[in-house]
Amino acid sequence: MPLDPQLQKFLSDLATAGAPEFNALPVETARASLHELVKLFPATQSIAKSEDRVIEAGRLSVRIYTPNGTGPFPVLLYLHGGGWVIGDIDSYDPICRELCGGVGCIVVSVNYRLAPEHRFPAAIDDAGAALRWVMAHCSDIGGDPQRIAIGGDSAGGNLAAITTIEARQSLPGKLCAQLLIYPVTSHVGTPSQSMIDNAEGYLLTQRDMAWFTDHYLGKGHDGRDQRFNVSCVDDLSDLPPALVITAEFDPLRDEGEAYAAALKKAGGEVKLSRYEGAIHGFFMFFSGFDISRRLMDEASAWLKAQFARA
């Protein structure tokens, strides 16, 4: 299919404005550029409140969103995208507010440590610590301990997938769902066909992915550590139901779809949903573009259904 017309215009406008690729920017400038971008796409849902808390002896901060209504509410632990280098709880505030109001769940957004200041495995360690905190304090924040899900997009999808696998042993049976939006699952070795076909021009480039990964793992990495590369995990059985979202013009499309297939082969309950005409990052544009709104609506409806089953 052709590129979605609204996304096509968006990319054309960025090109006309001379917007550089992330890899061409200093890290702090790249972080600031994401903050400016998300201001264009505010949340539309009403929620009861949000509050910031510091956990892990002051090392880690989270933002907790509470929906309108009477609890206890289901809980979604959300891990933001940004290549493990950019993004934070402020830049992902609109997405988390929208999920909170749309699903009717508490959302706990994690301000995990970023590279290159904090390289692998700092981010995944923080994700696991945040999940353990949610499990221990679920009732305190108005949540239902029997209905806890995890989700994330891009690098956050990578962290969510790995945290789900690690929780299988450390917190068995505690997660009821995993929402993986265009996740990084095997970004090593020979480039996939989607990485080749969509190497440049669609917001996330092949050069960007190399830049992000080098910052996160360090130069000279082999990328086969199972706490980074879920395609190297031998056993994917006994994991919670998954919704895996991919985008047609995304360099990460093939690895996300390969992971969905691997989960299904291991006996998992998996829904794979490819958005034709879409690009990487389009989830952030939910209040501006129709295709992005469809993704937000699908993710919200799927989470509602999983929470209802739990």
C-alpha cells in the first residue's frame, strides 16, 4: 500500500523544514526535539489525576495516572520508546494519559535511566524494578493485583518483552497481558528486508538504529545478550497474551513480526496487527492522524478485553 496520506504530509513537512535525523544531533538536542514534537499531539481523555513518585531509594521515578471512577483499577506498566537514549515520562505524558482514560486503568510510566549516561542493562534493570514495585504497591495506588499488564513502544517494547520473560520466573503468573508496539526484538546481524527497504525517509532510519544501539550497548557489541535480543531466548512458553503492532514502512517491521510468530510457535496467545501505510513512531500522533487514532483505539480495546478476562 502507499504511505498514509496524513503521514506522507507530515514527513514532507519535516523534510521541508530541514529536520535532521536523530543520529545527526547531539543527544541532548535529540531529546529536546522529541519534546517539541509531542506537543503537537496532546491527550484527549479526561482522567482523575497524575502524580510523580520516586522509588528504589530515590534512584527511579515513575508517574502514576489514575482514571475517573472507583477502583480498584487494572494497572498498565508502560515503558516509553526513544531508542533507550531519548524519551521520558514528560514526552510520553500524552500517550499515558490517553491509555489511562481510554482503558480505564492506572498507568505507571517509568522514567528509566537513559544511555549513553547509563548503558545496558540499566534500562532493563529499572524496568524490572518498576514492575516489582507495582506488584508490591498495587493496592496502595488503587490497583488490582490480579490485573497487571505491561506495555511499551519501540525500545520500550523491547524492555516490555524482556521484562515479561524475566517475570515468568521471578513473578510467575502475575502479568495478564503484554502490549508490544513496533518493538525492537533482534536488531543485530544481517539487516532484515524491512530494514533495507525502509532504511531512510520514514522518520526512523537505519542510521538512527545504529546510533541508538551503539549508545545503549556500546560500540563493538555483538547484541546477542538475551536481556537485549529476545530472538536469542530459547524458551518463549508460558508468557501472557500479546498484542504485537507493526507498521508497513518501519525498519523494525520484520523483527516484530518474527517475534510474534515465535511467541505463537511457543504456544502463546498472540494477535499480530500490521498497519499498512504506517511508519515507525506513529503511535505518538494519535490525536492528529486517523491511522494513529486507530492504533490507540485498538490497543485500548485489547487491553480492556485482557483486563476483563483476568
